[in-house]
Amino acid sequence: MRNRVPLRGLVRVGLVMVAALVVCGALVQNLLQQPLDLPPEGMVLELSSGTTLRRVAMDLAARGVVSQPDLLVLLGRYRGDAVRLKQGEYQLDAGITPPQLLDQLVAGRVITRVVTLLEGWTFAQIRAALADSEALQNVTAGLSDAEVMTRLGYPEQLPEGRFFPDSYQYRKGDSDLDLLARAYRAMEKNLAQAWQTRDPDLPLTTPYEALILASIVERESGGQAERRRIAGVFVRRLRLGMKLQSDPTVIYAIGPAYDGNITRRHLQLDRPHNTYVRYGLPPTPIASPGLASLLAVMHPEDGDSLYFVARGEGRHYFSSTLRQHNQAVNYYQLGRGREPPQTHE
């Protein structure tokens, strides 16, 4: 005769098991909703390529952030997240829960940084800014400018003026070469778009010539309001076959020896970029122009002024005759003579 378990006993055992499962489920759910034990300022977690979820869980447990690493692993496997973690540098904020942690690691919401390339910077200044940027790999260290351009895929081009000034986001692990490539493409795009909108009959035959002139306008202009007016002066000079006589081109020609003062000897320096000596445009840009300067060159302001001189506070005095210009130089630069008449061109 077989031993039979009373039905009432089976029901009782079943109810106990169900109750236990409910209690365990509630405990697990409670643990999953508990924030990680992070300091108030949070912490940085870095995942390299191939890092497993178990490695992440054990690392966080060792740092006292996770009390149940196995539970985090089981949750990741249940959700299918264990094989979807993305490498990178993560900022874990106080109050984050285990499910939210997994969401962040799977979505790849990594720390981003920003480097700003300023309008009017030379390529040397751009390279220095990238070299000083936190967590950005400086893979071009020790390379010449020509070697950098070769690495970018443009071995026949000179770098000056080729990189668009803007703010660029990057992640840890990105390189300065990555950012240079992005800035190069941005300049190509903005220059091409501006060139397509240019006024007819400009004395410029290629987008590169426009880039050169825009770099001079960028270095000459002290504010947005005067860019088109300054561009108009240079465009008229080019049409008339006059020398541009731009001080920033002299400074560029002097190079690292420039000490803040331009002397008569500097103005007579026979170098390709010195527009006091050479006619026409210099052979390359002298800096990286911003979009406003590119557009100013494509749409210069009409008028008859052929000269301008700084009068302070980023403003200039514009003249249509050499006599009036000399009067303005005496008054604004040398502090002598009478104030020239105000023009409203």
C-alpha cells in the first residue's frame, strides 16, 4: 500500500513556497530600488573595451558602492544588458539605482568634454589648445605641421586657416587628430556654403582666396559690426591693384619674434605674407576665420573708403583719401593734430 501525502499538507507546502517567493521577490525588488552607496559628489566609472558586467559589479563592490554584486549581474543577464555595455568614462551621480546604472552603461551616456577653438587663432595656437585638453590623446605630439596634414589625408595642403573655430565635444579616448579632422570638415563645409552665396564680380577666383582674405578680416576686425566694411576696403584695394597693407599680415610675417610692436623695419620686411611689401593676397591664410568673416568677404560693404585705422575700443576710422587717413593716424595713433571729420559711409 503506497504512502500518500495528505492533500491538505501539499496545499500548505505550496502556500509556504509561494509566500517565500513573494517575500524573496519583494526583497529583491527593494534591493534593486535602493540607490547605490555613492558619495554626494558621485564617482567616475571607466569601462574599457571588453569589460564584463561581472567585472563592473565586482569593481563597484570592492569600492563599497554595490552590496549585492551577484544581484546586479543577474539583473543584467535577465534584461539582456550583460553583453550590451559600452566602453567609456561614466559619471555616476548620487541617487542612481542598479537598473538606472545599467541603463546608463547600455545607452553609452559617457562623460563629454569641450574644447573651444577661437576665431583668429593660428594653427600653432590650435595645436597648443588641443595638447592642453584634458583626457584628449595627443597623437600628433612630435609631428610637424606637414606630417599632421598627411595623417589627416591632405599631404599637399598647408594647415593655416583650414580648421573652423568652434566648440567641439569629445570623449576620453578621442584624439587631437579626431578633432582636427572634424574642424577641417567644418571649415570645408562653411567655406563652400559661403562661396556659393558670394556677390558677383568679387576679385577672388577660388574659395581658398576667399579664405585667405577672410583670415585677414578676422584679425583686423574688432567686432561684428565692422567686418563687412573692412572687407569692402580690401576688396576695393584688390580691384585697384593696391597693396593691402594689413598690419596682421606683418605680424604673421614676423612670426615668434613679434614683441607687440610693429616698427618701420618690420613694414619693410620682404616676406611673402607682408602685404606692405607684396601686392595681392598673401600665399596662405594668417589665421582661422569664423563664419562672420567668411560671409563678410563674400558680401563686402559698398563704399569708397580705401583706408582705416584703429581708434580704440575695437573700432576703426575709415578714409577714402590718403590725406584724410594720415590725419586720422596722427590723431588716433600718435595723439596729435585735429580730429578728422566723421564719415557715415
